[in-house]
Amino acid sequence: MKALVGILGTMIIFSCLTACSQSTVKEQITATATKVIEAIRKGDLEKFEDLIENLGTLNREGIPHDVALYRKYIREYYPQKNPPIEITYLFNTNGQMLVKIHIFQDSANAPIKQGDLRLFFGPTNVAPLSKITGYEVGGIDKFDSTHYHPLSYWQRAGQATQ
């Protein structure tokens, strides 16, 4: 009986240590976003696509063009360091969290004068935080107020329709 208690105690302690050492949501998202930036900076299409969960839902023919364009912006505006990553804690109607990476400003050739690479994460019951569930480029703060809200907003909206 003492041996069983000892084994169970060891398992509980091991589980606690393992859980405590797991990275936080912010750290996981930052690590994944950094990998996305690195894949773009290197022009590594295979790595970029590997970081996308449910790749088949995206326009795969457009990905090489997207990566080439984003690579140009990152190399032009952030030649020595990575662009800043902003975890917004805002979500769209699909439950995807919005993460913005400022990649360009005042580009003479761009239809948008300032822009963010917007990465979408989750929902976590669909995709792990080690992958993104979508991406797009958008003007800075152009759609945040109408399309993205805190989770509490969507929960209230869901309750109102019931």
C-alpha cells in the first residue's frame, strides 16, 4: 500500500512539474508567430505551409505570392530584427484569436500605406497554438473595431440569440 501511495505521489508531483514547465499561451503564440516570420524571411514555403492547420481550406496557389510579398516587406522594413508581434486577445466570429505583426508602412507600391500581417490562432479545440489557422494582410486597425472583439462580447452575443 505504501508503495502504491509513493508511486501515485510521484506521478502527481511529476504531473505538476510538467504542467508548470509548459509555456503560457502568450509564449506559445509568440513562438509560433516568430516561426512564421522566420519562414517568410527565408522564403521557406514548405515551413510556412507546415505552420498552417487545415491548409486545404486556403488558396494554396496564392501562398507563394503572399510569402514573396511579405518577405519583401519584412526585409525592407525590418532588415536586422523581426517585426513586433502584438497579441490582441480579440477574436472573430469563428473563435480565432487575432495576432498582428506590423510588416510595412508608407510603401509607395502598396495599396495600403501601413499594414499588419494578421495571423489567426485557434480555436484551440480545432488547432494547437503551434499552428495558425489563417492569415491575411490588413490596414492597421482598419477592421478591429467591427470584426474582432473580446471573447466576452461573443459570449454575450451568443446568449442574446438563444
